[in-house]
Amino acid sequence: MATSPDDQALRISADEALARLVAGNERFLRGESHWIGVHVEAIPSLASGQQPFATILGCSDSRVPPEILFDTGLGELFVVRVAGNVISGEVAGSLQYAGSHLHTPLFVVLGHEGCGAVQAALSTRAHGTQHRSRIHILVENILAGLGEVDPGESPDAQLTRAVEQNVRWAVGRSPNRQRARPASRRERCGWWVRSTRSRPAA
Ligand SMILES: [Zn+2]
């Protein structure tokens, strides 16, 4: 008999989900990742459904795959990746699906140092740099959230600040936002989280 999404929802809190991400990221930073490949014997159980414990919106940059950064395996994270970790209609729909159907208790927007998409937006703002049509749409999305970034600061300082502001902007535009707070800034990734639940699902 098929189980409903509610039956399949993980019974952990947002804080517990965050602790799992933090622990996985610390293992990654120590070079002690547990996840070394696909465990074939686990595939049949995954085929019957998914119970990701967190939803991650991250950048498409090849250097920041959430599954590796947080040392997770198949079925553990619901990941949406797009350059600049921006919210578009399709991205919002994916996030809403994760919240309303998969009931992931935690939502994380993962920004990263030296983001090229954010840098492109800063370049357009400072120098009027033009981009190809679809890239321009992406840049416009990022530019909308950079109002608090001081153009008088150094380029490096602006980029650092812009990455953070871009993450805040995405959190604020997420479809299921309830409360947002900063999570730890790790050595190589800054991230913000939004809890979809403060308690385990009933
Ligand atoms: Zn990026």
C-alpha cells in the first residue's frame, strides 16, 4: 500500500536537521567524509519514496555541490541549483513542493565566496557591463537584492557583502518563509537557513 507524503515525512526538527548538516560539513572540512559512493543495496528502498531532511537552494558553481559539502547521500537532501542561487518562478515551485509535499523541516540558501553570478551583477551595477539576454535576466534578479551593498567599499568587500545580501534576498522571497536566521559561516561557505518547522512533525 502506498504511503502518503505525511507518512513519509521525517520526524525530526529543523534544529536537528541543521545539526546534521553542520556535522556533515565538519566531516567534509576535516577530509573525513562518510559518503564515498552509491550504496547499491540502498537503491530499492529509495525507489519507494524520498525523505530528504533538508532543502537546499544553492549555486550551480561546480565547486559547491551541497551533497558533498554536507557529506550526504542519495535521498537525504532536496537540492535546487541555479547560478547565483536566485529565486525564479520555477525555483519557487520546486521549493514549495519540498515544503508542502516532502515536508522537509529545514530550508537552506547556500551562497558561496567568489560567486561569479553575483560578481557579474556587481560589474553591471558599477560599469554597466552587458551580458547575453538570458544571463541578463539572471543578473537583474541578483541586482534587485543588492541595494544595501555600498559601492564605495573595495571590490572584495562588495563581493563578500553582495553574496550575503543575495542569500538574504532569496530567503526573503522563498515561498514558505516563516522565520529566518543566520547559520554559521563555515570556512568556505556562508549560509542562511529558514526553519519550516520549529518542532518535529506531529
Ligand atoms: Zn556562484
